[in-house]
Amino acid sequence: MRRVRVPLGKRGYDILIGENLLPGLGAHCSRLRFGKRALVISDKTVARLYGSQVVNGLAEAGFEAAIHAIPAGEQAKSLENVQVCYERCAKHRLERNSFIVALGGGVVGDLAGFVAATYLRGINFVQAPTTLLAQVDSSVGGKVGVNLPAGKNLVGAFYQPKLVLCDIVTLKTMEEREYRSGLAEVIKYGIIYDAKLFGRLEKSMDRLMRREEGILSRVIERSCAIKGEVVRQDETEGGLRAILNFGHTIGHALEAISQYGKYLHGEAIAIGQMAAARLSQMRAGLSASDVRRIKTVFESAGLPTEVVLSGGETRDLLNAMKLDKKVSNGIIKFVLAEKIGKVKFGCEVPEKSVLAALTTAHGRHS
Ligand code: NAD
Ligand code: GLY
């Protein structure tokens, strides 16, 4: 088993990564000296696959655990489901020292984390992520929240878990497209922070695509360590944490203009990261060979790197970018790469460069 510490002083916590960890979740929770009562929040798909292992493990460790499953999918990340979860917490008589376990992907983690952050003004919270995206990104760092009809993640909090437990065996049951989508976040860590990780991904993508445990656990460990280090330095996104959004400004806008139906998040940010790489070549000195390496690695993970947009769609995309939460005073700031493994943030980029970065790939310069 691998262990990564997120060093946030009193709010610091361990991320445990390994095989067959879920049945032992109860034993780890005992060590954290939580109260007796626990609510596992999951989604219907994940609860069917892994719910009983977790609930039985908690019971064996002496906890009184109940499970509540929301429908699977992004639509469930809503205030309506927060309300249903609060009612479930009350019915199961959770107290201040009780705890909530988020068992599932990023949707469950964000929603259950928000319930934990707010029920009784905050109760203990454990993340048991079951998707690659959740294991390398959303379960770490304390961003929790839900969507509003007006937009994604508009209501939320920073609320750190007490433990993150990544059982990599769960990744075996993920759908292929969802799994690949998670790889886009892993590749991001290589580009923004760690040229050695990027090199390892170039060399070992075939083994990662086969979900081989050895490489998978090393790559998840390194991704979590990078995210933990960035969060240690800037927990509430005053500055540095913005580097985690490399490729996300364009990616989020692409998800929004396609009504969150066409692209999975990882697919949209793969396209966004490629556009950001081209922007970086134009404005931050990223070499043409690094841009080629980035494209090749996304392609080897089976991820899209280009999008063809009509004039109207391009206008919609630019407008959607201006609605991004990270925009201030109408100025869109980008994270740009100087070389693989090193980025800078807060870069103002004129609209015509964004347009060029979106169209260069298929030769339609504006
Ligand atoms: P998800 O939670 O919707 O899971 C994807 C699908 O996979 C779901 O249908 C789910 O039921 C299924 N699934 C989950 N684990 C499975 C398993 N082991 N086997 C089989 N099926 C499984 O999606 P996601 O990609 O994990 O997370 C996306 C969410 O994460 C978004 O809402 C996004 O906003 C959020 N997010 C949050 C942060 C953060 O820092 N808090 C960071 C990135 C993304
Ligand atoms: N996923 C971006 C962040 O946690 O800041």
C-alpha cells in the first residue's frame, strides 16, 4: 500500500493507495477515532458494485453504518439531492463526531463532501473514490459542492476529508471511455509539474491503458502527491492552485456549449490542454517538439485533441469562457506552459490568440 500525506497541519490527512482496500475502510476509520455512526453516500451503480463491502467492513469494525445511493451521473449533483442526504443523515441520527463516507466518482465525492461540510456545521468525512478522475483529482484538496441550473459547481465549500482511500481494484469495472477521461488529468500533472511523470506516461501508456496495477498505483501516488503539494501551498486558490486548471478554461467552455452531453470532462480538457499548449507555444516559449509530445501522449490515451467549430459555436465558446468562475473583471487568465513540467498562471491572452490556438490544428488561422 502506498501513502501520500496532504500536509495541511491540523487538517492534514493521508491518501492510501492500493489493492483491495475497501473492505478495510472500517479499520482505518477506527484509527481516526470517529463516533459510532456512519452514512455511506454512493451512487446506484457504485453501491451495487461495492456498497456491501464497505458497509460490512464498517460493521465489522464496530460502526453502525447505513448507505444512501443517489442516481448515477452529473445531474444528481444537485441541491435537491443534498436535501435528501440531510434527511438521511437525520434519520440515521448522525452526530457531530459521526462521519460520512463518499463512495464513488467525483459526483458523489463533491456532493457527499458538501453534505459533510454543512450538516451540523460540519462532520467528519472520508473519501473512497472509485473512478480514476476521483482518485487522482477530485477526492484530494477539499473542493466540495453541487451544481445549480445556472452552472456547474456554483455552490460549494473548501472542506478537507480526514482520509482518502483509493482502492485501485475498483478501476477495473470502469467503462473504457470514463477511464480514458481520467487519464487526461494524469497527463495534466505531467505537463504542469513533473516532466519525469510525463516521460513515464509516454513510455508506459500501453500498460496504463491495460490498467496494470503496478504502474497505476505509482501514477496515482505521484498525481496525488502533486495535487497535495499544490494544495498545501495554496489551499483556497489565491494563486498557485490555478495551475490545476491548465486546459480547463477552454475545456469547461466546450462542455458548457455542448450542454454537458457530447464530451466527458476528460475529453473536453484534453482538447482544452492541446489548445493551451498551442497558446503556450505562441506566448510562453513552449517548443514545437513539446507541443508534439503533448499531442502524442493524449492520442496514445485515446483522447481527442481537436475540435472543429462553426463560426457560431466559436462565438459561443468565447462567451462561455467569459462566464468561467476564474474570470475576473471580464479578463480571462490562462495557465501557460514554458516547457513540459513548468507552467505559469494568470497570463492574459488576447481573444485572437485563443481563436488561433483553437483553429491552428486544422489549418484554419483566423
Ligand atoms: P462520476 O462520479 O459521474 O462517475 C462516472 C460514472 O462512472 C458514473 O456513472 C458512476 O456511476 C460510474 N462509476 C464510478 N465508479 C465506478 C466503478 N468503479 N466502476 C464502474 N462504474 C463506476 O464522474 P467522475 O468523472 O468521477 O467525476 C466528475 C465530477 O467530478 C464532476 O462533477 C466534476 O465537477 C467533479 N470534479 C471535482 C473536482 C474537485 O476538486 N472537487 C475535480 C475534478 C472534477
Ligand atoms: N480540480 C481543481 C482543483 O482542485 O483545484
